[in-house]
Amino acid sequence: MAEDGDVVWHRLHPVTVIRELLSLLWNFAAALVVSRGVGDFEVGPEFLGLSLGVEDILAVVFLGIGFIRYLATRYAVTDQAVMFRRGVIFRSRTVLPRDRIQNVTIGADLVARIFSMQTLTVSSAGSEGEIELAVVSKTVARQLSAELTATSTINGAANGDGLAGAVIGDQAPTSPPLVAAPGAAHPGGSTDTQLATSPDVSPGAPLDGPMPRTLAPWYAMNNRDFLRFALTSNAVGAGVFFGVVSIASLIVLDQFFGFFFVIGIAAPIVLVLDLFGFAATTDGDRVRVQHGMFSTREKWARLERIQLGDVRRPWLRRRFGFETLAIATADVTESANGQFDLCAPVVPVDSWRDRFATLGLSTDLDEDALVDVSPITVRRRTIRGASLPVLALGVLSLVVDSTAMRAMIVMAMPMVVMAAWMLARRSFRVDGWALGGGHLLVRRGLFDERLLLVRLEKVQSVSVTSTFFQRRLGLASLNVDTANVGVTTTIPDLVRDEAERLSFALMIAANTTVLVDGV
Amino acid sequence: MSLPEAALRVMRLGWIVAAVVSFLVLAGVDIALRLALDATPPTPPVLVAIVVGACIAGFGWWWGGRVYRAWRIDLDTERLRVDHGVVVSRTAFVPRTRIQHVSTEQGPIQRALGLTSLTVHTAGARTPNVEIPHLEIATAESLRQELVGRG
């Protein structure tokens, strides 16, 4: 291994060549197919008495590529980071600081198992944040995994900026760290063992160790709430629409569209099955959500992993005085499942503050504190909303033959502009933002409203974008990126200077908080 | 900090290559049609291909310059700031405490010019990567060490 201050690069085990060749198999097969189209021929230096066919040449070429790839792949482990470099024509190099390591996984795919080797994968919470060492010997895998998952690594004492050390020390594990256990065989023929670099790294499962505290009821959907949700949901609305269309076509046209009728029936049934028995419970550290009729789904999330609270108000639901609450978490072990989704499908409007407070999302901000975006946005949105319809009407007016029709089309143009203006004003009144007390509150929408409560400590990055037309109007949009998937926080059409000031404020707030594992 | 001058060459080179490819394709089509149809169109041979290729090259020369000038990188004790974009200008701010890891990638043309691309990775879901193209190798290495420490 590397000594302090030195970088010593290591090669993977030579068995890796076989793995590289297998990964090139499809390319080799495709090349063979193409060569068949070219035709059979033989080449070779006559003086050696060789006569090589196309397949022989291709095999040599691909063997060479596999071997060169192996030679070009190296890794290094220092007291600061794990580094990996790969590629000949396009060379890549990844540097993963040791205090950002989330998981170290030891596995064995088919090639590794045949030769009694292993693959070691080091992951961070970042995108494309995996370094896969395939293949290495079992000894190397054992040594590396022990070194990279050691407590001193987690504390990051070597990196000198005091990042993770204080945090981990303050968050002493309440349960013993997860230890390597024999992995279960996977359908793909690989065997994986995951070593956590910090306790309770997976928010998707109950904690091991001491008995969890008692889970107190947080939300339980009764039949009346379910009916409210169903009658105001888009899925049921679409289903009813399709059902009505199919029945109407039967009566009027004597034609039954069975497909639409099935959708009309299926949508409500799917809703019933999925949300039946919806209930959420919490113990102050975690929240558990259960729902489902025949197949009950249970999801857990750690409250400290909540990135933002999401309040959804479809216009019909809002008209009846209800809203839907959801939370978005960062699940770094299953990045495809980072969206936690619903935690309370139907609650009275404006009850989100009290509800979220019990999940650790406590804020003094409310909708009265929202600041408007720039009023210039009304002009921009009107132009954006009206330009295409007006253009289409203009083209239509040139095409129609009837003078009366043409006159009607021309008269419709200002009405389209007026409608676009009214919608732009409506969305301007809804949009707003507020910053304070460690949170950012953003409201967006037109008829369906959406409120996002973002924890500033969870901000990963901020970007300010400005299109060509926004720049002409002195406007910019602010995008706040957190570790959850599915929900994005955007404040559109701020004055450019305001966007920059807000981004700096978010930077300062993000930098003052050190996150465990960076999420 | 701006991108090095060699980056401008790379950005323009892409458009030049596109212009050459367009010329070859159009010229080939022109000649093939003349031969196949045994006809004599009003324009001289491959003139259209030359004009189109020249237009693409000219536009690419100008556009490459605009894209190059839009790139700015700034690193302080708090955050990394990256500005880029012409039609849609973008400014990305990444707090230094949120950087997960850093990777570099170098293609053959970049290697010939002593350049490399640097990508900063965060745990963000919407814009997890901030990529800075065509930095000088020494600058990229220095930036990498600043962001994630000495490797």
C-alpha cells in the first residue's frame, strides 16, 4: 500500500484480462458478423507459412485490446483518497476522498469465482461515485476493505480539515457497526458482502442493535380520507373520464371502446390497492409508512435524511380544503429509490407546518412570508404562453378560404393573448419564496400548487440559469439541488442580482453545516 | 479564471471537423447524383458542398469563440463557482463541503494539446456533476488537490 505522501499505483490481478475479453465479446461478435459481409479472405506473411483468416486477425486484435485495457487500469490507496485510472485513448482518473466513502462492497462475479478472486467496489454518495476493482485477490480485498472501513478512515483525521471527525464523534453509534456477513447468492451469479463505513448507513431498513423506541401513530387514513383522496386524484379523474367516454360512445355511436372502459375501471382499483390501509408512524428518529391491500409495502426513512418536505395541492383537492404531504429523502444505498413519496395523502390545508415539525422539519416560515418573483415575469410568461398559439392561428388564417372564418381566427388572437396574460398573472401570484431559520420555502404552480420546504443544510449545489430572453429582461432562475431524486427546487424569474445574492446565502448556509456522509 | 487558449482550439476544431465531414458528404452526394442521373445541374460540381462547409466552418469559428469566452471558473474558501453557456447561461455554485469526489478525463486530442476535463461530483440528484472541460493538466491537478486534498 502507499506510504504517507507517496502515490504507488497497483495493477489489478492478471485474471482481469479475461474479464476485459468477456466485456468485449459482443463487440467481437459484431465484428465477426460485419467481416462475414465483407467476405472470406486470408492474409499472412508467406515467409512464415502463416495463413490467417479474418477471425484469427479479429481475435488477435481483441486480445490485444483486452490486454492493453488491463495494463492501463491501475489503482492507488493513500492516506487521503482512493484513486483509480483507466483507459488508453480516453483516459479517466477518479479521486475519491476516504472521508467520503459510503460503502465498500466485496463481491465475486463469475470470472472472479472461477479463479477464486474477488471484486471490490468503493462507493461515495456522488454520482458515478463507484470505483470498482475487478478483479483482485482475496488477500488484497480483505486488506483494502479493512483499511477503508476502519474508524480512523471515517473520522477523516488524515485530511486535515476536520470535516467528518467532529460529526462522527458527535453521532456515536447507537448500535454496533454492521460487520461483514456471508452474502446471499444473487441471481446474476455474484456474491456480495457489504461493509458499512458508518453505522445505520441504510435508511431503508429498521436499525439493528438495541430495540427501537416505540413507534407512535403519525397519520392513519380512514375511509373518508381515502374517498376524499380518490375523488380529487388525477388518476381517478382520468379513469372516470375514460369510462364516461366509452359509455357515451356506446350510447351515441353504438360503439363500445372497451380499452377506455377498462382504464376507467382499472385506475380506481389500482389506487385502492396501493393506498389501502395507509398509515405512518414515527419514533422521533425514523418514520415508517405502510400501505397496500394484497401486497403490503413498508418503507422506513431516517428523519435526519429528509432533504425536503413536499406539499401538493391539486386544484380540486385544494378547493375542498385538503392537501397532500410527502417527504424526499436521500437514500444513498439505493439511488434509484431516493424518493420517499407520500407520508400523509389527505390532511387539512395549511396543516403542513405542524405536521412537518413532528418529523424534524420545523420552521418559522409560512406562506405569508413569501416574497414574489420579479413582476417582469408576467410579460415573459405571457409571450411564452401566447406566441405558439398566435403563430398557429396566423398560419391557419392564411390557409382557410372563408373570409368569415379568417376574421374569426384573427379576432381570436387577442383573446389568446389575454388568456395567456391572465394565466401568467395567476402563476405570478402563486410563485414565491422565503428564506430563514435554516430553511428555504418555495411555492410554485398555476392551478395545482406545490410548496417545497428545503433544509438548507441539505443543499448540495446551487445553480443560476438565464435563457436568452431572461437575460434581455434581467432575470434568472435559481435551482437548488439536494440529494433526493424526483423533486427539484426551482425559483423562476428572479431579478439577476437577487438570484446571485440568494445563491450566496444558500452557499453560506450549506457550508456552515457538515453532513454525515455528505447527504 | 478562464479556460486556456488551447481550449479554444479544441472547441473550434470540433466545428472544423463537422465542416469537413459535411463537405465530404455533400460532395459525394453531388457527384454520385451527377453520375447516376447523367445530368448537368446548373451549379458547378461540389460548389454547394464547398459553400455549406465554409458556412459551417465560419459559424463554428465564431460560435467556438463565444462558448470559450463564456467559461469562467472561480474557487474560494467557501465554494467553487463555474460560469458557462451562451444561449442559456449557467452559473453553478458547489460548496466545498459537498464535494464527494473528483474525476478527470482526457481524450486523444486533449492529450495532444496538454488538456484534460475535470468533473466535480456531488450527491445532488438534479445536477450531480459539474464538468469543466479543457483545463491544462497542471491546473486540473492543482484544482483537484484543492478540492479533495492531496491524493
